Amino acid sequence: MNTVFALWKRGLKAFIRNRTGLIFSLIFPFFFVYVFGAIFKTDFIDNPIAYMLSGVIITTVFESSLNLASSTVDDMVSGFMKEVLVSPAKRVAVAVGQLLSAATVSTVQGILVLAIGLFVGIKFTTWTTPLLVLCAMICVGLVFSGVGLFLATKVRNGQTFQIVKTAITMPLTFISGAYIPLGLLPESLRYVAYFNPMTYATAFFRMIVLEKTDLSAAELVREGLAIDINGFIVTPILSFVIIIAIGLVFLFLSTNSFVKTDFSRVNRSANDANAIWG
């Protein structure tokens, strides 16, 4: 337990100390709100700014949880991870500490963007909504922290990991409905979006933020909060179940991969040409 807390605390301290990164993490989301905000000005959306911001917030949580996996790669290359693992700490505890650290920091970043959003368009009418929003951010943060840790154990080089991360995050965010409604995407990309876990995370989170839990399935589809896959309606609740299932799979895979990783094969001289996979 001490190992988990120490790694969690270390990650949180590193986030707080990186003030430049913190500032840009707050500015960048609102750039997307400004650029893409006009797309959401349609008749079926009551509050376009809140609609857009909800997608931007959950995307921030998603990207942050993956970004923090790069610190795991840095720890591997720098030798810090080797030093931790030669201590009595169990590998499972180290993996849990890394996961909780990434999930906490990504949730804090989401909360900061949400706090600013409360002044520019997001409004809550019940006290339960903020709690549900917080729980949703924690769940999404944990799910994609698991994805990030799994990638970190497979791509054990900092530069290579950044390339892989960008190749994953860019497509997943832009075809998730967070920035551009699924209805505006080409039909071929809509089918790709159905296999995108961020599509379901965005739909579920947006329903909570906009407080649309009492709408019918047809109304949810019309407002872009449910996904119509050839007549089969994936409601926000079903979307949440899908995200949890994906999270459980990757939490198992990431922890298992971390436990089995041979960190003695990772060193400072590693480069992209001989990055280790698997």
C-alpha cells in the first residue's frame, strides 16, 4: 500500500510542478471549443457551448491519461523503474500506483477544464450531476490509463512511444463525436467510429454533463447522445457498460504485461531503431 501511495504522490507532484504544461493543458481545450464550436450550432442542440465543452473535457481526460504513460517509459529508460523493482515492492503494486497516478492527474485536468467551463456555458441544475461527472472522469481516466500502461510496456522507448501515442490519440479523438458530430462524418468513418471506445465514452459523458438522462432513445439519437448502428441503439448507459468492459480488459492486460516486462533490457542507450516490442 505504501508503494501505491508513493507512486501516486510522485505522479501528482510532477504534474503540479509542471506549470507550463498545466497552463497549456487549460488553454488548448478552449482553442478547440473556439474552432469547432460553430459546427454544433444546430437546431437540436440547446446549448452548443456546453455540448462542445463536454466532448473537450472527456477528450482532455483521455489524452492526459495516455500522456502520463510516457512518464512510465521515461522511468524505464532512466533506470528509475529498475530501482523500484529491486526493492521489496511487488510489481502489481507498482503497476497499480502508476495507473492510479495517471487516472488522478487526468481527472484533475478534466476538473480544471470543467471549472472554467462553468463560467462559459456549462450549467448544472442538480447537486448529483457534478458527482456523476466526477465518477465518469475517474472511470474514463482509469480505463485509458490501463491502455497507456499497456502501450508503455510494449513500446519501451520515449520517442517511439510519442509517435505511437499520437497515431492513436488523433484518430480516436476526431472520430469520437467529441469535436465533430458523427452525423457529419463520411459513412465509412462512421463505421470506424463504432469500434472507437472514445465514441462511447463521449456519448455517456455528454449525456451526464447536459443532464439528458430522462430522454427517450430516439431523442438521445437525435441529439447525438446515443449511437444508432443500423437500427441498434447504443444508449449512453450501454456505452458506459462497453467502456467498463474495455477498461477491465486493459487493466488486466496492462498489469499482466507490466509484471512480465524484463526491465533489464531497457536502458538509456535505447533508440527508435531498436525499440523493443513485446
